[in-house]
Amino acid sequence: MIDRKNLGLLILILVVSAAVAILNPRFLSPVNLSNTANLIGLFGIFAIAQAFVIISGGIELSSGSVIALLGVIFVDLVGNNVLSPATATLLVLALGALIGVLHGVLIARVGLQPFVVTLCGLLIYRGVARYYTEDATAGFAFGASFPTLEWLTTGRILGLPNSLVAMLVIAGVTGVLLHRSVFGRVLLATGRNPDGARYSGVNTQAVLITAYTLCAVLTAIAAIYLAMYTRSISPASHGNFYELYAIAAAVLGGCSLRGGEGSILGVVLGTVLLQVLQNLVNLLGIPSSLNFAVMGSVIILGVLADNWLLQRRAARTATV
């Protein structure tokens, strides 16, 4: 059941979409809607990934660099016929899980700050990606074809891009995990009050490690989809600032940067609104350099809204 916050976000999406359609009717063209749906799917996957970390009370700043590193590895292995697409996919997912476990252990057991760990990861993985390709662009050879892989990642089902279908499937599974499972309850409890959760018998270290691992595995899936979408990857720029898109979508969707609050449906709606805003920038001829200004404005407005809701809730509790 959709809550009041998500309903408000849905109404905002409809209002903004209607305004964009009036200002530029091309917004409703089949080509534009298809491209927007594809981007919602691609960005939605790693936005959902980011949500689990934010709900745990942390932050993941290395998503873009992880996407670049795993993307060039995937393209190299598949494009040069080193491994079959299926085996390369499993290897990339395993590497993603390894990265997630590493981050989780450094944060939960060693006691490092999430900001420090993931910021260092951002630099390390970007550097490794550039070293791996000797700073050259990684891509598939001319005429290379992988029919099954291409259909799964860039094909369509009933007119819907498979990237969007994959995002919806992931959203459904993770929605059940977050809102209908024991893990979801302890994750929310850990993000809201880690000391209280620990004193209640929750293994908060295991919860945090699982959250970062899940985030990295979902980011690895996004890396594969993005690699097949672009078909060539410049390790110096591929995935740059994608972590900001993910954070903005999660914050727009109601995830509190304090932790302990958020929903998968909200993140999906946040991703949709973000892509509609991006589409507005493109269709109205606004300089693309303002994209980052839009991202920054979205994040600060989300934080201000979260702070206002927190103060309002505290005032309501004090009067009871």
C-alpha cells in the first residue's frame, strides 16, 4: 500500500511530467518515453543498491568507480572471448560481493567511517580500472554479437526495455526483503538506533556487512547493464558522479541520510522523478552543465524536507 509520502511523490511526478509535456510535446513521443524508461531501469538498479546502505546509516560513494571497474572487466572478458557471458557475469557478481564484504568489514568490524572507506574506494577502483585498460577505452570488437546477452540487457519485452523490467523485478524482490523480512526489520532498526539494536540482540555487524554486500552486488548488475548499453567504456569517465544520482534518487524517495528510514517504492519513484527532471533539462535546451546543479539542489531539498519532518515529528511527540 502506498503511503502519504510516496503518494505525494507520485503526484509530483505527474505534475512535472504534465508541465514538461506542455512545454515540449516531444516528451510524449514513443522514442523519448522509451529512452527515459531505459534510463530509469539502468539508474534505478544502483539507486536501489544505494538505498540499503543509506537505510543502514551509511553512505556508498564508490558506486560510479565500481561500475567503471566491473564494466571494463566484463567487456574485456566477454569481448575477447576469455570467458562465456554467463561465466563472466558470475565472476563480476562475485567481485561485486567481494567489494561489498570488504567495505562492510572495514566499517562494521574495523570501525572506519563509511565516508572514508567508500571515498577511498572511489579513488582506488577508478585507478585500478584505468590501470587495467592502460587508460584506453574498452569495447567490443566491430561486428561482435552476443544475442542472448544483448536481448537480456538491451532487448524488450512487450515494448518495455529489459533494463526497466530487470529494475522492476529487483525492486519487487528487494521490497519484500526490506519490508517483509526479518533482515529488513533489523536493518531499519540498526539504521535508526544501532546501540539500541545491538542491546536488543541484533548482530549489527552482520547486518551492516550484508547491506554493503547487497549494495555492491546490485551495483555489479547495473555495471553489466550499463556496459552492454554503452558497448564501450572509458575508465576515466564511465560512471562519473553516478553515486550522486543514486543518493539523490534515494533521498528523493524518502531515505533519510540519518538512516533507519526508506522504502524501495520511494526509491523507484525518486529515480523516475530524477529522470523526468533530466529529460526536462534536455528537452528545454537547458545547458547540460546544469545537471549537477539539479542533483545538488535535489539532495539539499531532500535533506531539508527530512529535517523538517523530523522536527515536526518531535514536536508532535512532545505534545502527546
